[in-house]
Amino acid sequence: MKWRSENKMQIVLSAKTIIVLGTILSIVAIVNSGFKISHDISINESANNAVSMDSIASVKAFEKVYKVLMSPRCMNCHPAGDIPLQGDDNHLHSMFPKRGEDGKGIYAMKCQNCHQSANLSGLHTPPGNPNWHLPPAEMRMVFQGRTARQLAKQLVDQKQNGHKNMKQLIDHASDGLVRSAWNPGEGRTTPPMSHDDFKKAWVEWIQKGAYAPK
Ligand code: HEC
Ligand code: HEC
């Protein structure tokens, strides 16, 4: 009887030990994950996705990305001012439609009054997309005039990129407005490489660490 109850004690004790250990482990896990979240998101999340952190390959990939970002099909919607740009020479949009709070224009000059959900045929007709607008006033996402270094830093800064984390940023390569640059409507040039090549460079830049050129 005595032996049995001692044995029972031991069993109870070791069960307690397991519970205590388990609790410690889960606290460690929780603290750890909290710590991760508070880390610099660009380093942390790209590390999770990383093929490898490689500053040289990352910067090289961004050189390609930058050529596309600065091409007229992209830059015309990412102007330094509040009026969109037109043409391969990035001149101010005729009739000067303004950004407005939500990027969709103001009063009678709403983008969607002229920009339909698909391209119209003919030269100098407005390109179409169901979501055609500029970035909003409180998050202007300016490309025009930015150096490669400035733009690389801006793109991964969640305070400037529309609160996108690394995964959302990667996904943005397939966004409808981004893809529309390769279907620009009659008479307009496309960006300097295919969408596939752009996407490859974009993902590589991010996954290898999202480094900014010097
Ligand atoms: C019709 C206008 C329009 C065109 C054309 C356009 N964009 Fe944008 N872009 C936007 C709007 C609006 C947003 C903000 C909405 C969002 O974040 O989803 C945005 C956001 C972005 C962002 C995320 C914000 C940031 O700065 O990190 C990137 C990257 C981007 N665009 C890249 C491009 C590229 C590359 C092209 C050309 C291949 C392009 N855009 C063409 C309107 C446009
Ligand atoms: C009154 C009609 C009208 C309104 C309103 C309008 N647009 Fe346009 N937009 C046009 C026309 C027409 C073109 C084509 C001009 C050409 O090709 O010569 C054009 C072209 C553009 C281009 C150039 C596309 C490229 O790839 O070069 C951008 C960018 C653009 N519009 C953005 C906007 C945005 C953003 C708004 C709202 C803030 C807007 N537009 C409001 C008529 C309009």
C-alpha cells in the first residue's frame, strides 16, 4: 500500500513536471513570436521567404525593377504632384484632373467618367480598367523623381507603401493596375521587359533581402 502511494506520488509529480515544462515552453514560444512581430518587418519577413539573403543579387534585380517603375506606363500614375501624367514624355494630363482624397478625382473630373472598365479602340482614347485611379492623398506613393535608392526604401516602408507586408508586396506584382501597363491601349508603348521578367526581378529583389542600391 505504502509503495503504491509513493509510486502514485511520483507519477503525479512527473505529470506536474510535464505541465510546468509545457507552460514554460509555450511562454517562450509566445514571447518569441511577439518578438518576431515587433522586429523590422522587412528583414524578418523577407528572411522567412528568403531563398538566401544576397545583397548583390537583390540590388541587381532591383535595377531591372527600377526601369519598369520609372517607365511611363507606371510613372504616369505615380506622379510627384496631384495631377496624373500622360504619354511617354510624362507631360501633365490634359484638362488637369486632380487626385482628390481617394485618388479617384474630384467633382466632374472623376477618373471613371472617362476611363472605362476596358480600353477603348483608337488612338488617344483613355486606357480602361475597373479600378483606374491614383494612389490616395494620404499615401501618394510617388515614383517620379525618386532615385533607385530612395524608391527601394520607400517601397518596403509600410508607412509609405499602403501598409503592405512583404507577402502583399510580392502579390502586388500581379495587381490589375500593374498588369494594365502591358495592355496599355492602342498607340502606347509597354514597359521595357515582359511582365513575367518584371515579376521575376520583383520577387527576387524582395526575397533576397529587398536591399536598396547605394
Ligand atoms: C491607373 C493608375 C496606375 C497605374 C497605371 C500603375 N499604378 Fe501602381 N498603384 C496605383 C494605385 C492606385 C496604387 C495604390 C493602391 C494599392 O496599393 O493597391 C498603386 C500602388 C502601387 C504599388 C504599391 C505601393 C508602393 O509604392 O509600394 C506598387 C509597387 C506599384 N503601384 C507599382 C506599379 C507598377 C510597377 C506599375 C506599372 C507596371 C504601376 N504601379 C502602374 C495606380 C497605378
Ligand atoms: C475628361 C476625361 C478624363 C478624365 C476625367 C480623366 N482622364 Fe485620364 N485620360 C483621358 C484621355 C483621353 C487619355 C488618353 C490621352 C492620350 O493618349 O493622348 C487619358 C490618359 C491617362 C493616363 C495616361 C496613360 C498612360 O499610360 O500614359 C493616365 C495615367 C490617366 N489618364 C490617369 C487619370 C486619372 C488617375 C484620372 C482621375 C484622377 C483621370 N485620368 C481622369 C481622359 C480623362
